Amino acid sequence: VKYGASWCNPCTKIQSTLDKCIKMCEDTNTNIKFVHLDYDDCEEFFDEREISSLPTVELWLSGVCIDKIEGFKPDEVEKQITSRISLDLNMGDGDGEVDEDF
């Protein structure tokens, strides 16, 4: 989940990193979803999630936030998402589903 705002320059700049990761996911058929939330559209939700820095990227697994990257850190975002792509590919046969015998 990318927490950002249309008026936030670092949020706009980090989008190119996320676009690169989205393309990797599409190319490898991984079961990873990307969501963008804009501060102006859901300010209360940002407060509930205690988002205090823009951009913030959260990585979720099975309904649990497993990592939170605050601020403009494109290298860290790419590293963490690439790691999740590799893990997703290793858990299945590339169809986006986890194999039962894994």
C-alpha cells in the first residue's frame, strides 16, 4: 500500500519505482497487489494507520503489515518488493497461487 498525496513531490517521484515493481509482478505472474491511497481522499484512514510521513509504503501478508517504509526511499521500496516477488515465485509454480505441497 502506497500512502501519498497528489501535492507531495516525493510521492510522485517514488511512483516510478512502484511502476517498475508492478511491471515485474505482471511479467512474473505473481500474486502481489498494489494499492495507492491519497491523503486528500481518506485522511481519517491515514490517521488510523498512524501515517506520519509521505510517502509511506506498507507491505502486507495475509492481512498483517510486515514492513513499513516511511519517506522517500525508492531503493528500499524496490528491495523489499523484489524480495516479496522472489518469495512468491519460490512458493508456487508461477501461477500466482501457493502450491499445497510447498
